[in-house]
Amino acid sequence: MCRVLAVHRSGFYAWLKQPFSPRAREDQRLAAKIKQFWLESGGVYGYRNITIDLKHDGELCGKNRVHRIMRSEDLSAVRGYRRHPGFKGGKRHPAAENILNRAFEVTQPDQVWVTDFTYIRTYEGWLYLTVVIDLLSRKVIGWTMKNSPKTDLVIDALLMAIWGRRPTTKVLVNSDQGVHIPQVTGVDSLRIIIWKPV
């Protein structure tokens, strides 16, 4: 085998006693440290941040070497979130009359409710949240969170508020009428709704 591979016999026997080169042994030692720093970061750090951590720990190695070791150990950084797709298209809705007109001082509960709609990014994708707040107490009285911005997201939050508070008089429900409400949820002109109990 040595003759076929053109390797000196003494070199082959030396390799049998010590199969890893000094460089390979150093890579193994660094790989253990790299994995430790990667785990401490929660699996978020890539080779650049790991290189910085190694240098702070007194190790002298370049980012390319760290990148090679991380690739061989199948360690990689968590990629950034995808951008939110945004709210585009759909027909334009006329703005509803602003009955509240920033008159935020109210004297009774269940007189004015304010609502808002937002989206939150998570590891599993985007979540959409609608909240209803009583303007007097500033207490959340209804909310819904779902993984799609459909009409029922807004309706369910309002129903939770109605069922929880059971108002006996008319309630003014005010929303900022951002792009989310009319274009995505399909609720027309939710800026002002006057809900009258049956």
C-alpha cells in the first residue's frame, strides 16, 4: 500500500500512532469552543460573532477558519426574519366620519372603546393581534390573535368585549382606520361603530 501510494513506511507507521496532524487536533479543540459559544448564543451567532467571542477568549484564529469548522460541524446562524408582506391591493374605502375627534376624556365605562390591529413576528411566522380597550379604565376588554388577518380577527375581539362587558347603552367603537382594517380584514370603515344593545 505504501508503494502504491508513494508513501514512506516510517511515515505510515507514524500516522498510525498519531493519526491527526497538529492542525487537525487544534481544529478539534477549537470546534469544542465554537460549539460552546454557539450554544451559549442560543444558536443565533454566525461565524463572525463566534470569531469575536474566540478573540475575547484569547484565541487567535481567522473568521475563515471558524467558518470552515462551523460548516464541518453543521453549525449555522439563525437567519433573519422574512419581511412582512405588507398590505397591498384591494379597493379603496372612504374614510368614516371621526365622531370621537380625540375627545379621550370619558365619564362612564362602556361609553367609548378603542381598537387597534397589529402584527407580531415569531419563529413560526407572523401573528396578527386585535385589541379592544375601554377608554375610561384603559383596560383590555377584548382581544384576538390569529395567524391570518381575516375579518373574524376583528369581529372576534369585538364580540369578546361585548360578551365580557354586556353594555346596556350605546357604545362608540373607534379605530385608527389604518391600512390593515379596511384592506385586509374586509371590515368597511371601522373608524366609528355605534353598537346598540338589543
